[in-house]
Amino acid sequence: MKLTRKCFGNITKMLDYYSQFNPSPLSIKQFIDFGMSACERKSFIFLRKEIPVRLANIMKEIHLLPEHLLRMPSLRIINNLYVTSFEEIIEFEKSEISKETLDKFCQALIKIRNRHSDVVEVMGNGVLELKESHDVDAQMENNIQYFLDRFFMSRISIRMLINQHTSLFGGDLNGDHRHVGWIDPFCNVASVVKDAYESARLLCDKYYLASPDLIVRQHNELDRGSEIRIVYVPSHLYHMLFELFKNSMRAVMEYHDGHSDYPPLKVTIVCGKEDICVKMSDRGGGIPRSQMDYLFKYMYSTAPQPSKSDAHTVPLAGYGYGLPLSRLYARYFHGDIILLSCEGYGTDAVVYLKALSNEANELLPVFNKTSSKFYRTPLPTADWSSSCSGGMAARQLNVGNNNGHKLPNGLRQD
């Protein structure tokens, strides 16, 4: 018991220490530039500090959640997962750099990633537990919404760092030799659109015994007639499009129930100077304007919520996290997802992606001493990394602290 208290005290001190630093947002270009001349030693030096900073920032925020939610069994599981992962990663804080250390670090990252693989589902269960056992007022719902956006964005960013390192140095390949880690320097947007459609169509066919067709058009304003390609993480784009296709297909099939012909889904891909846009249009009856604000809320779903026994078997449905999480994937590199709907006709969903890789910077939640105030106000400000270069964040890590970590040359922010 004495040892447990001592360990807990040490972890608390380390959390306090690392949470005082701001995460250092990277751009896709920085990920690519470093990956092209990858140095495992430099990556290790950066990540053994940066991952604890990102973990500590969000772990501090977990404890600002409403007490009712913190007492839910699923939230206790998540808290324990994060404590364990934080303990494991800070073991490398002062390790001598050797081949053995680098190998152990890579294996530790894979272990952490696997440990957190079901966090979305566990958190979903936690919210369901809260809704079933307590009355959730508007303020508490706003707090949960605010936290989950930040919690899941932090998770996306940490997985990105882990995936890049393990794919570059741990033999954790993603199956395509042209990729730099998990980034495709020549990602064919139309190809990802079609892959996501086919996956959603299989689910739709299984559940409704039919599915709408797909029509894809491309307009390349900068290079007429050429395929539209982007430097991006294909798995992120796939996730967004797959969720949008599922929603559109479900709407079309249910709105046109009983008909033999289903109107096709139309996808228009446009490349401009600043943005690449993917617009998905359906004729699924649209959404009333009064419901639009609910579509990106974690505590709202138009589908029946899954029970713990069938959470993985409900076709085209789930916890209602599909759209909120998809928008986070888009916003992670300063893109976005916008929905435009005409009730009685259909809905357009537009995915915005940064066309220039040096402008596609990570958007990261930042914990600070005033964060508790943000859980009591509907308009939080100044608690996300800026859209500009992450140089300031990197410099802040060294202000007044000789032990602050710096970026390796390949990941330099300035």
C-alpha cells in the first residue's frame, strides 16, 4: 500500500510537470519532410517528451468532468488506461539511447496504441451509463460535448504520432511503399471516395438488400483534366467519407422505402488554390433545420442506440459518434465538414481539406489553469493551438525550463 501511494504521488507530480507544457503542433509537410529522411534517434527524442505532454494535457482535463460522469465504470477504465500508458512512456524520459532502448520504445508505442484501441466504444458506454442513471441538463451536456471534442482530438493526434513512428521504424507498415508512414504524398481522392463507398454499400446491401449507386465528378481548377491528388492520411479521409456514405445511404433507403429505384449519391471533388472540397449530395429527404445543430452532438443519434451486447452488429448505426468524430478528423489538419440540408429533398455534406501541406497543421487541445472556467461557459476561447506554424508552441516548451524538449531537425517548427 505504501508503494502504491508513493507511485501515485510520483505520477501526480509528473502529470503536473508535463501538463504545464503546450503540445507542439506539426504540419503534414513536417511529417513528410521528417519521414523522407527519417532518423529513429531524433524521433525518439521528440516523442518521449511530446507524447507525455499530450497525454498529460488531456488527463488533467478528464478530472474537470462532472463528478457523475467520472464515477461511471467506463470512465474509471479510461482513466486507468491513460495512467498506465503515461507511466510506461515516461520510463523512457532519461533512458540512454541505444538500439535496445529504441526497440523497446517502439514496442511500447504499439502496446499503448493497442491498449487504447477501444477507447471510443468505452467512452460511448460511459456516456450511455450517465444518461441511464442521471438527468443530464443542458450545462452538463455542453461540458461533455466540449470535453469529448478535445479528448477525441487528442486521441487522434497521439495515434498519428505513434503510427508515424512505428510504421517508419518498427516494421508496422501500412501496405503501400509510396507512403511516408501513414501519409500518402499522392493520395488519389477519387480512389478513397470509391473505397469508402464500396465499404458502406456492402453494409447497406446487407441491411436493406439494395443500395444507391455512386456518381463521381472531378473539377481540378489548377490543372484541368488531371486527377485530384493531395498529401494526406488516406485512413483519415476514408473514415470521414465512410461515415458520410453510411448516413446518406441510410437516409436514401428509408426515405424511398418501397421504391425499386433509389436516387444515386453524387460526389463532386474540386481542387482550388487553398482547399480541396469533396461534396456528397443525396436525395434522402433532408433534415429539418431545427435538428441541424444536434447532428454533431455526441449525446444525440437518429439511430437506435446499441446495447452492450449488440454494439458491433447494428448496421449503419452506432453511438451517434460518426459525424462528430468525422468532423474532428477533418479539423485535425485544419479542414472541416459542413452539412447543408433541404428538408423534403436531400442533404449536401462538404469535406474541406487544406490543399497545401504546409498549411495543414495539427489542431490540438491545450490544457491550462483556466480550463475549469471553460467547463462553465458555452464559449471557450484561446485553448486550442493556433492555425499558424507551431513554432511558438515549440518555443514555449523551453521558456524558463532547461529541461524542455526541442524538436529534432527534421521536425523543426520555425
